[in-house]
Amino acid sequence: MKSFIEHVMIALYPRTDELPGIEDTDVGEFLDRYREDSTFLMWLGLIAGTFVFIASPVLTIYWPLPSFLLPESKLDEHAHRVSSTRFYFVRQAVFLVKLAAGLCWASHPDVRARFAMAPYDPDPGTWRTS
């Protein structure tokens, strides 16, 4: 399941000439921490959003393939269309993946450096003990 989530996150946060993509961050490690630290409903929402993204190219770009079989140009078009669809539940399901991906991407030291921001201090892991 983790590889499917990574696929969707990479499609939603691709690398550009100016900025690193989510594939340049430690997305696998982030997902392990996210699973451990999030509630069951947050994790379920991430999985549901991943499923919606993977299954919906037939609705957005009219290709009857799962998103992981799409060529790169069509995957980018699908990511744009599914993120801006007029169907609220589809858009919000994908937003749950974008939310988690944004946390991963924006907290990475390389991304923060591009915006002239200091990296975060290491997580002390104490929030569960307070």
C-alpha cells in the first residue's frame, strides 16, 4: 500500500526546475511516521484518497487505466483534473493525500532551504507523553 501512496504523492508534488519534488524527500520514512502518529481515520482517509486517485483516470482524462499505468504527461493531466474536479467528494478525497504530502514536502530541509527557511529541529517525539 505504501508504494501506491508514494505514487500518488509523487504525481501531486512533482519535481520542477526550481523546486525539488516529493520524491526528493524521505517520503517512505515520513509515511511510516505518519501511520504511527496519525489517527485511524486520518490513515483511512489517506488510503481512500489514494484509491480515488488511482481509480479515477477514466473520469478525468477518459483513459480506462489505473493512474500508475499512465504515461507521465497523462499522469500530470490527471493530477491536475482530479485536484480541481467539480465533484466535491472526489476532490476532497484527493485533498487528504495532498495534505499529508504537503506536510512531508514542506518539512524537508532542502525544500525549506529553497524558501530561505531554517530546517526544523529534530522531532523529540514527546507529544504522546504529555
